[in-house]
Amino acid sequence: MKDTAPHEDRGFDPEPSVRRAARALYEETRGLPIISPHGHVDPHLLADNEPFPDPASLIVTPDHYILRMLYAHGIPLESLGVATREDAVVETDPRAIWQRFAEHAFLFLATPTGAWLDHELREVFGIRERLDGDSAGRVYDEITARLAAPEFLPRALFERFGIEALATTDRASDALEHHRDIRRSGWKGRVIPTFRPDAAFQIAAPGWRAELDALARAGGAPIGTYDEFVRALEQRRRYFRELGATATDHGVLEPFTEPLSPADAERLFQQALVGGATAADQRRFEGQLLLEMARLSTADGLVMQIHPGALRNHSRMVFDRFGPDRGGDIPIATEFTRNLRPLLNAYGNDPRLTLVLFTLDESTYSRELAPLAGHYPAVRLGAPWWFHDSMQGMMRFRERTTETAGIYKTAGFTDDTRAFCSIPARHDLSRRIDANFLGGLVARHVIGMDDARRMARALAYDLAKQTYKL
Amino acid sequence: MKDTAPHEDRGFDPEPSVRRAARALYEETRGLPIISPHGHVDPHLLADNEPFPDPASLIVTPDHYILRMLYAHGIPLESLGVATREDAVVETDPRAIWQRFAEHAFLFLATPTGAWLDHELREVFGIRERLDGDSAGRVYDEITARLAAPEFLPRALFERFGIEALATTDRASDALEHHRDIRRSGWKGRVIPTFRPDAAFQIAAPGWRAELDALARAGGAPIGTYDEFVRALEQRRRYFRELGATATDHGVLEPFTEPLSPADAERLFQQALVGGATAADQRRFEGQLLLEMARLSTADGLVMQIHPGALRNHSRMVFDRFGPDRGGDIPIATEFTRNLRPLLNAYGNDPRLTLVLFTLDESTYSRELAPLAGHYPAVRLGAPWWFHDSMQGMMRFRERTTETAGIYKTAGFTDDTRAFCSIPARHDLSRRIDANFLGGLVARHVIGMDDARRMARALAYDLAKQTYKL
Amino acid sequence: MKDTAPHEDRGFDPEPSVRRAARALYEETRGLPIISPHGHVDPHLLADNEPFPDPASLIVTPDHYILRMLYAHGIPLESLGVATREDAVVETDPRAIWQRFAEHAFLFLATPTGAWLDHELREVFGIRERLDGDSAGRVYDEITARLAAPEFLPRALFERFGIEALATTDRASDALEHHRDIRRSGWKGRVIPTFRPDAAFQIAAPGWRAELDALARAGGAPIGTYDEFVRALEQRRRYFRELGATATDHGVLEPFTEPLSPADAERLFQQALVGGATAADQRRFEGQLLLEMARLSTADGLVMQIHPGALRNHSRMVFDRFGPDRGGDIPIATEFTRNLRPLLNAYGNDPRLTLVLFTLDESTYSRELAPLAGHYPAVRLGAPWWFHDSMQGMMRFRERTTETAGIYKTAGFTDDTRAFCSIPARHDLSRRIDANFLGGLVARHVIGMDDARRMARALAYDLAKQTYKL
């Protein structure tokens, strides 16, 4: 067995002066607490604090990065244990799933998934051999043994990972029972919800009416008009804030904003109630609601996040058979300058608003996002997201935004993950790449080492904490 | 005379650890056979195996990369011997054309054309001095002397270049006489056609009716209905396959796909027959036919290639005077996510389909293409194409696709050239850049050297062979 | 006090072979005269040759790069002394403004503004300490002392900066009084106007009618018809040429061109005269006028520049309160291939036209602009502009255009600045980055050092001089 520890200098430019600076900067940030202001960890994990069941359901099945790549190489999702909507027969043996994954681990070479996995196996689980078809069984057994130990319970890991704050993502109608349980339990870990009302805004989606009803139940008041709808949202925001929320999040296809007249808003809402809303209606409705959300944020202080540009469930077959979040979402070109103008003209100069913008369209970094952040006081740039939180992706983000917006209008790192045990790996990679970016600036004599130290700390910790008011 | 051999390390990053790794990886791939699965070499060359006439008509006149740059600097195409449609007087002295080219060779500094030319002159023709106005005559004489020798006949070069398979590009109505001649000749070189039915799909183009008639003649059956049209295409695909074809290719302005009802397809076809099809009609017709092609590929196994995004014959003056392929095509922004959704939903999950996607719009690499390839089993990413098969262009392709799709969903290198003698130079440059890309990953400790070796071989040889079933 | 001179090697890649080549190339260009063919320096400065008033109004208040970043961090423009349209109370103490700026100087770390500022303070004003809240007062006093000296008068600085030619930007109706004064003064500095008729083209803008009247007054003839309008423009071009102009410039939202029939042009013009033109009308009118301008350029030889893609005054609040050019302009995605086709088909092959294209949308570099410049004789690529004249931005420009268009279809550097004292800093940074780009090619053995020297000189001096006929 060959010890295949991830190299201490991974991710750093090999040129000695860059590497030296990058190393020194990384040394200052690697041990900082983790601020995770946006992600998809199931709060149930930390509420119940039960042991993770097995390596496959811990690492493989919930990770759409892994599923999508395996599926793209012709491996059926059923054989990876992904449940179908119609309860077809799927693989249930976690060891077989793990073996299948391990045999294809080479597909993740040079991808962030591969880098995170290596880090996670080594640093979280102490695995010292490389995962492949041959080692799969041994690695499986090692992880299984670890998972049984108390120091691998979710809360123990949370503490060991040095997580200072972890935000989950939750529907507007969510009762936040797990968050309440965590609070009631007396455990000191800071786990907070994020208000994500997408389902309540998607008036053309089949599930909208059910979500509206859930919202009404959650708020304890019927919702029959647009005004009642907005009041319900306002009330839910208050509830989320009581449980620690500091932010909202909005996933939209386009970041379109445009005010509707009260009459038009009401008309759209009534049309939706009778099931008659089209995709175009939804776009207008969402465009109005983003404005409402910005307005409410100026009042209640919740940081507003927009995550646009993913065409969800592009693959109908995968969606119909397996449901959402199985790797079948594909980005589209995204326009911010015109789309956000109404919102920014209304609230972008208001010191009470913080608006964090994310994108899947890297061509907007230098063209639209950095100029917007470099002008409007409210705007901050979210971390490179989803397909782009990779080594090259993070470098591109810094290279394309820093010269126009500086680093102090960016919002720190966002791991955005469902995969709890990958959190340290993701933050570590981000800290490495930011150190490497700054190290390159030092080596090119663009900034000095003292400045770089302050900037590294800001990127790794301060900016996320400030931006998200944590 | 100063010996100006291209440097042995050209294209490699100067940082010693990257260069060392890149060199080692390149050593493993430089001698591998050439798989050329997509290009525009005239099969006539290899069927007749006659000597190339002279340096100008070998190197200058057929190369639209060279013509476009010289033209862009005000050199009339007539003075380069490019025939006009109306038989105007053009330069006929190849030595004069060569001289003109040589005097402007400095314009190609830092371009791939310059790099290919240096390689070709040195490695194919053994020229040891740099081409410029002063050396032009001597270089001309040296090449001319070589061309007379039997080892410079096309087939001898084919073998010396180590070409394992070479695909040409051919109209649907092409009788493939040259391919038949090659087969009949007993020569063992593998030269195969590619089914490219663009002319038969372009119902708004003036030449469509003539192509349809040629298709009917080739198939030996009249084509009076849409169904007969599709059957004729199916029959021609069979014929191409008999002569070794493994792939189809489709050049469209947009990769738009959308099924037509049988009635609508028939109506469009009848409208085209009477000469009444518009550009919008053609778009819909092509959108339907791409679906037909994908369907047929699932049956006959031909790999489907889409090359979208070139606005052909942008310069009407150049087109009217000199015809197509003279450097006057300009790319446009291209959308894949929505346009390909119907095709991918119908066939993208089908293990029998291989769909290779090319682009001229680099902003789609990370935004659309890598995510599509990283999800749909059918999709492979074609090599950086045309304006982008350059050093920086190939690096950008790898940097923007690998982290999402890995390298194993890419299709290997495609030289895409008419210029037969430049084939080794183009593959060599590609192998260098891929070695350099992987060498950079090794030096940054993202992958190990053993992995890198396997990956280098895959990029240089295996992936093209597998993807195109060669 | 720590001496914080900008490092001699700033901007150069740290890899020793690149740095060595970059240094050597930069040594050849750093002392070349400055050609500034496009900028916004107020000619009044050089006509009057009065001392600059104080550090704040010299460096802070006129620089929208500085204003936008400070504003983006919540610093009111009023507190920086920016006058409001309604004469609200603003900060009038230049020392207080300077202090505020200095306290936030860290925001400009790793931005071009920061790099220019360091260079300007050191090289122009001899400041030896770093600007921050602590040093602000001392630096203020030092600059103030310098400004009183005769060698800091604008003309003395012009000469010390080594400016060979400086073009300003002027309305079509401008009487060019300051330019006349400069000529009359006998001073030998070459300061020339640029014909920028935007305001006369924007028929949907509130100020259009006033500009038309000014144009008529300037031309000494009434303008009642479209033909009279074009004749007035033609006459003004003549006037500008008499005062040394060699170029026109056109800021449009889109580079849309499409000929109007004479009747349609007249109808639009008459509609505008009665105040009834819409944004769509203006687009068509501008599309026609760009064609008129290209036509006139083929006759009078003025180089034509197009600067598209900025959505001006995105922030209505900032515009309404402070007027234009305060940092509230945001780029949009820009299309060149289709939009410019009519113009290029009409005049792009004409050897008498030079058309310099700029962009704020970097995705067009390799997709559209380099292919256009690599085909049409008339087209040259303007320098990376505005948000993109930064270290990384300039590298991206070279990396994305050189391989398709070569360097000899680019137009040299354009500082595009209002901030007179930053001119040397901007040209210096550009020369450094071009040297670094070429040094990288040398180190990768793509070009030789002799070629690189010629190319460095071309980029720093020759190309601007040739392109702009200076």
C-alpha cells in the first residue's frame, strides 16, 4: 500500500516565489474557523446527531457532482442506489455502490470532486491509500469503522471541523423543526436557517398551490390575495429571523426585476390561484417578488442572495425518474445589467440592503458583476458557484473581478454543499486558491506581503462574516 | 544562414517543474499514430497520389488561415492566385505568390499558423532557414526539389506522418469515387468519408434544389416527399458506412433542435421544393433534421458531430468574387442549453448515441458544454475548433472543461484541415499543449505523474479512437 | 517612514526566464514617446496652462474609477466634493476630501487605479511614503508644494511626460476654442481634437434638440432636413481636421448598423425634430449614421472608432443627483458579427477606411473581434478599454486576440483618461504588460527575442501612430 496523502502544496503555483508567498498566506488562514453562510446540509443531521449510516450513503448518493459524472459515463443511477419516484428496484447494497464508485474514481482526476474526496478521505477519515477498484473494500471497512465512533457523530465533526456558523437552506413554509430541536438541545453549534421562498414564487410550477397552502398553514392565516401573500412572506421572514436566519436566497432562471402595479400583481396572483399561470407570468411574478424581497430586506436586515442561471431539470427523463438535484441542471447565459436595474435603482443605494449576486455565467464576472459591485453600495459578489468552485474556476473569479471591484466587495467563500463531510475540504481548497492568487500578486509586486496577509484573512473569514452578519 | 529550428521545448511553460513534467509526457505521446477523425483533405490527393504541384499551391492558396491574414493586411486575394468566380486575371506564377507570402510571414508571429508553418517547413521539408522575403526563393527551390521525390508523394507522406486513420468530409450526394478508388487501389492507408448533409438541409439556399437532385440521383430514387427525403439520407448513410464512414457532421448556424409534426415537415419540404423556403423555415427544417440524424445514429451507430456558430460568408464581396472558404466566416454567440434540449431529451440518455459538440464561442465551455458533457451519456466535447486550436485556445479549453467534465468526456484532437502537410504539425502542437496542461497539474500536485501519463495518452490517441469508433 | 517605491519589476511574471525577457523588452519601450490617440483630458488645461488647484481636485474628484469604488463602499459622493446638479451642500475642503480618500486607499489594492496612483505619486510627485490615513496630510502638503512650481504646470508636465500627441474628445458642435488657443499660443505640444458626434445622434435624448441647434450655429447654416444634418456633420469634420483631428469616435449602446432609405432617414429626422423619437428610432438612426460616418471617413480619411456596450447612467439616482460620468455606467453583452455586417460589407474592404473597434465584453475578443480584424482590411482592434485596461485585462486581450489576428491588427494603447497626471502611469503599465506577454512567448519559445523587440516597440508606439495617422 502506497501512502497517497494529498500533497501539502497542492493547488499552489510551482514557481518558487509564488509558492513561498502562497504557503505563508495559507498558513495564516488554514486554521481559521469556518463560516458557511450558504449550503444545503440537512439540519436533521445535527438535530438528531445519529451516526452516518455507511460510506455510500454518506459520500456517493447525496452528491450530485458524483452522480452526474458517473451517469455521464453510462452508469445507471439505479446502480448507485438513487431512489426512483416510482420505487423501481435500485441497488441497496452500500458496499456494491461504493465498489462501483471506487472503480470509476479516476474519472474525477483533475476535478474539484476528486480534490475534495482525497482531502475528505485523508483528513476526515484518515484513509491512507488511494481509492480505486482494488482498495474499495478496505476503504469501505475503514470508513465504516470510523463512523461508529462517537467522534464521528455529526456534532462532533461540526466541532472538529471548526465550524463557527452553518446556514442551511429552507422553504418559506418550513416549520424549521430541526432548527428548533438544535436550539432546544442546548448544543452550542450555530446552525441557522436561510429563507428560500422559491417554491412559493413559482406560480407556473405544479407544486405551487401545495406550497401556498403550506405557507398559509405555517403562518396560521389564509392567503387569498397578493397582499396577504406578501404579508405571509413577511411573517415567515420574521420567524426565520427568530431562529437565527440572517439571509434569504432566491433561485431564479433570470435575475429579472420589474415592478408590477398592485392591480397587475393581484391579477397574476388570482390567475395562479386558479391554476392558469404561464412561465411568462411566473417570470413577471418573480420579477415583482424580488423587488418585494429587497424592500423587506431594507426593513428586516436579512441579506439577500440571488442564484440565477440554472435551467433546472434539463434532462426530463432523469427528473421524471429520479426527481430534482440529480445532476441534470444546466446553466444558461445570464444578463444582470438590465435585469437588475429596477431593483438596484430602487434599493441598490440603500445602506440597509446587502445583495449578494452569484452566477453560473463566467462571462458576466468582468462585464457586469464586478462593475455593478464596484458601483452600488448594496452589491457584493458571491463566491464562484457550483461548476465554478474549482481551482481554475476560483482563479478566474479573482482574476476577473478583483481589478474592477477589489476584494472587499466580495462575500467570502460559500461551500454550497449537501455533503457535510466535504465542508472542510471545500474551504481548504478555497483558502489555498485565494492564497495562491494573492501569492501571485505578491510575486508580481502588485501588493506587498503585509497587505496580502490582511487580504487572505478577509477572503477566508472576515468577508463572509461581515457580509452575512454572522 | 542561421539555423532556425523550432525549439524542442516550444509551447511548454518555462517553470522548470512544469516543463520537466510536460516534456516527459510529450515524449510518451509524440510518436503515437495520428488519428484524424475530422478534416477536409481532398481524397483525390490520396486516390491519385500525384506529386504536389508547387509550394504556393501546396501551402498558401488552399489555407484560409493564411489567406485571411494576408487579405486583412490589404493584400489582394488575386495576387495570391485565388481564382475568382468570373475568371478574372489572377496571379499565376507560384514563385511570385510564394514571395509575397514570405515577405509577410512575420504577420503570423505568435499565431498557430506560424507555429504550424515552422514545423511543416522544418519537419516535413527539411528547410533550415527562416522564411522571409530574402530566403523566399531558396526555400521555394528546396521545397520544389523535395516535391519531385517519390517520398513526397501523398501516400508516402501519409505513411511517414504515421496517420492511422484519416476522415474526409463529404456531401450527402457525393459518389465517393475517390474513396472507392483508394479502396480499389489496394493501398492500405485508412481514408474514410464523413457524411455531411448540410447542403441537403439548407432549404433556403440557392443551391438546395441542385443538391436534392444530386441526392436523388445518388440514391437512384426520386425524392418528392419529406419521407422520401429522409429515406434517401438513410440510404446514403448506409453507403457512406460501406466505405468506412463512422461519423456524420452537421454545420449549422445555431444548434437549434425542435421536432416538427409530420404534417409540418411535409409542408416545409413542399414549400422548399417550389423555392419558397425562408431562412426561418430552414432553421426549423434543420432543427427537425438534427433530430432525424440523432435517431438514425442510434440505429446505424454513426457518431454525430455538430459544428455550430459560424456566420458563413460574412463578407459578401469576398464570397461573390471568390466563393466560400476564403476566410470570410465570422463566429457568433451560440446557445446550447436550450437549443439542444429536445435532442438530448430524446436521445441524450441513449447509450447508442455519441454526440460530439464543437463551438466557436468559448464562453460556452464552462457554462454549457462541460455541464452537458458532465451529465448526458451521449455527449462528448469536440476539440477546440478553428480559431481556437491554438496554444492559448487549447489551454483555455482544458482549463474550462476539465474541472466539470473531466478529460474522459472529451473527444481527442481534431485537426480539421484542408492542408495535408500541416497535419503532423497540428497534432504535434496539440500533444504539446495537452502535455503542458497536464504537466501544470502535476506541478501543482493536482494529479500524479502516473495518472498524467495515462491521461496524456488518452488525449493524444485513445479518446479520438474510442469516440469515433476507429 | 518606510520608502514604498513601486517595485521595478512590478507586473512581470516571477518565473526567471519570463521576467528576464520582459525586463529586456520593457527597457526598450519604457522611454518611447507617448502617443495618446484617445482620451478625455480637458484641452482647457493645456490652453490656459494654469497650476492645478489642489491634490483632491487633481486626483480624486475627476476620476470616476476612484469615485465609483469609494461610493460602492458607502462613502457619499457629496463628501468627496462631487457637485450635485441642484447645488446641494458638498464637501469643499480639499484636505478633508483627500483625507477621506487616503483612509480608503487600501480598497484599491490589486486594482489598476491603485497601480496608477502609486506610480503617479512616486514618479510625478516624488512622494516616498505610502498613502493612508496617517500619511494623508503630509502627502497632501508635498503635492501642494509641487503644484506651485512651474515644472508642474500642465504644459511642463506634458513635455516631461514625453507626450508626442494627445487627442481629446469633443462634441460635433464644439467650437474647439481651447484647441485654437493652444495653436495660437505658439506652444509646440501636439494636442488635437476628436470628432465625437454622439449627442447629435441621440434623437431620443432630452438634450438632442439643443445639440442640433448648437451644431447649426457652429456650422452657420440651418439644419431642417436629414441631408442638411449630414452636410453639417461633414462640415464639422472638415473643421475638426483643420485643427488637427485624425479620428472620430462613436459611443453607442450596440454597434448596430443598417442602411435606411433616404425617405426613412428623413422621416426619422423630422420625427425627432418634433420631439417624437423613441429609443428604437434612435437605434435605427444611429445605425444609419454609423454608415454615413464610415462613408465620410473613406473620403476625408478620419479614423473611425466605435466604443459600444456601456449602459450609461445605470444608476438613476446618481445620474439625477450628480450627472453623468460618476461611475454609474455598466456594460452589457455586445454583438459585433451581425451588427457590423452592413457597415463592413459596404466599407470594410475599402483601403481608405480604418475602423477601430473597442469592447467592454471580453467574450467577444476571440469570438468576434479577432476574427473580424483577421479578415477585414479596415478593422483594427482597440486596446482593452475602461474596466479592462488592467494587468489581467490586458493579458486577456493579448491572449485572446493575438493567435487569430496577430499583433499587427491591433491599434496600440489608449489611455482613455480624464486624469492628466495618470497618463504616464497608464502607458507604463501597458508597456509592462505587453513586455510581459511577449516575454512569456519568448520563454515558451513561440517567438524569438529579436522578433519580440520589434513587436514590443510596435505595441508601445508604432501601431498607435500608424493606426491613428499621427
